[in-house]
Amino acid sequence: MTAITNGGSEHRRVALFGGVYSNTHALAAMLDDARGRDVEAVHCLGDVGGFGPHPDRAVALLRQSGAVTIQGNYDAAVAGGAPDCGCGYTDPRDNHFARLSYAYTLSRTSTEHRRWLGALPPSLRLRLGPLTAVLCHGSPRAVSEFLWESTTPDGMLAAMLDEARADVLVCTHSGLKWHRALGDGRHAVNVGVIGRPENDGRTDVWYTVLTSTGDGLDVEFVPVAYDHETLAREMEAEGLPGEFVETVRTGWWTTCLEVLPAKERARGRW
């Protein structure tokens, strides 16, 4: 597979995604799709492992692709052999499934790939035309902070951008894409994840294309279809929880539900 080149330090049009979650099939489909969209660079916002099967395959493909990658909470935990994923959950049910996912991923990530994950930067700055974007996993202040569309106030986002000296805040972690223009020419964008569907009853996953328009920013959320049935069968063969497999096949979350705010949870089935 031809690597995606990352160009210089300033770009006009870039693709960004988070949460690979060991979904090599979706990662391959997303990279192929991005190559056809005239992007100058591709950035991964972390969490390469977790949830899905064969984490080493996803790390290998990501490294081969040339995508610029920052460290998510999963990456930091796996690299350091931490006792848990540091996902930021507080509910016992959420933490139960997080423990299963993390134990599987930790035991199946090679020493070489753990070293690579450990060397990833926690954040990056990116020039998009006249705008400066700060790329992070959770938030600029904490790798496992959830920035939800329904509960994160504009003032909090503005304060984060002030502290980061940036115009655009780009994150992932929550698994749900959203975009908010703050009214002062600045933006906050959650790019979504490609490792599992978005709790919308669709099997597609999502990434984001950001384009500098000279005096502003265009945000495009891009759906990606992939061979989700093959992924589901691989998960079953690896003995991963049936709840995870059901999500892949139906597009509805069956885990990580307790952390969702009321409005986000109301969009799902459960």
C-alpha cells in the first residue's frame, strides 16, 4: 500500500480520525477513501488498540500508511503496561467491558509496537491556512476527558483555545462526531472514530476532512463502509465479548453507555 505523504507544516486540506480500536478493515477503507479526496495529510488522534481483534495488525497498517499519529489514553496505557486503559469511565458496567478490552489488547501488542506507541506525542499543532489547530485525544488538558456536544459549553472550549493559543480544537475519545463554530471565527471539532459505528444503527464509521477556505474552515464528516461482517467473525474467533460483536453488526452501542450524557444516549437504542 502506498504511504500517504504529510507535506509541509502548513496545509489546506487534511483528513483526521480517531479510535482505530484494532479495526484494520475500517482503517484500510478509510485510508483508501482519503486518498481520493485530495487531502495533503492524514492525522490519527489516538487509541489504535482496544475493542477489536488483532491490535498488532492495526498498528502495523497505521505505521505503514504514514499517517501522523498522536497518543490516546489506550496507547499510553498499553505502552507503559498500566493496570487499566485510563479511559475515564466511572460506572462499573463501563469499566467491566473496558477491563476485558484492555487485557486482550495489552496481551496481544508486540514489544516493538508498544515502544512505538509510547513514543507518540500527546498533542500536535497544525497550520490550516491562516488558522492554527491543536490536535488532542480527549482535550488539551487531559487525554481521557470527554468533550460532549450536549454538555460542553462554549466558554470552556474558548478557554481551552485561549490556553492553547489556537483557532481550532480537534479531538476524539467520545466516539461521537460533532462540530461547533464558536462565533468568533474559532471552532471545536470532534472527528469521530473509525473503530466502531456511532450508535446510530448504521454499520459505517466516520472520519473528518478539514479544509481551509482562506477566511474560514469547512468541516466535512465522511462515512466509511467496510467489511464489518469479516470484522465481527474475527472478533468471535478471538473470544471478544458478544456485546462488542453486536455493536459491529447492528450499529448500536451495547457498551460504554453509562458515560453518555442524556441527549447522546437518547439517540441510541438502549
